[in-house]
Amino acid sequence: MAGVISPLRRAERVAPDRDAVTCAAVRLTYAETAGRCRRLGGALGELGLGRGDRVAVIGPNCHRYLELYQGVPGAGMVVVPLNARHTPVELGYALEDSSARVLFTGIEVPGPP
């Protein structure tokens, strides 16, 4: 069954040295991107996460966001996207409701007043 990671795996096979993503000064090939995604999945596994566990993500569009969106499902886990424009109360509800075990963030989220 094809999943969200399938296009990256195919691109890694057929064009490993082609540029996959550019974010500011960072340029990654398909092989580099796929490797980073696998290492991310492995690191999450070492933290004790497994198939079906939820990983929340809130952050700007960049190569790290892409890696999370590919690496988390590639490791059998579920991505929980969060909206940076939500209030802290809304974010707290989403985190609790989703039962996310880990939160990745690349932005500052305002705390309660």
C-alpha cells in the first residue's frame, strides 16, 4: 500500500543526487532527505514511540517540517499538525485531545497571560 512516504522513497531510488528541498541556505538531495527522515523515525523509536503513536508539529515551512511530515508516517507514527495561529488554549486542547506523545516546534508559542 502506498503511503505519504512512497514518493520520497521512489525519488531516492531514481534520482538520489537531485535537489529535493531548499530552505534558506540549506539544500538537501533526495538521498539526504530520505536519510534524515529515517534517522528521525529511528530517534523517535529510541524515545519509546511506536506504531500509531502521535507526534504533534507546529512550526514554519522549512526542511525540518518536511522531514517530520515524511519521517513520522514513514516510521508508522501519526503526524498531528497544529496551527500556529491558534490560541494557547486551543493548542492545549488539540494536544490533549490528540494524545500526542511528542511536540516538535520551531516557533515561539505565546504562553498564558
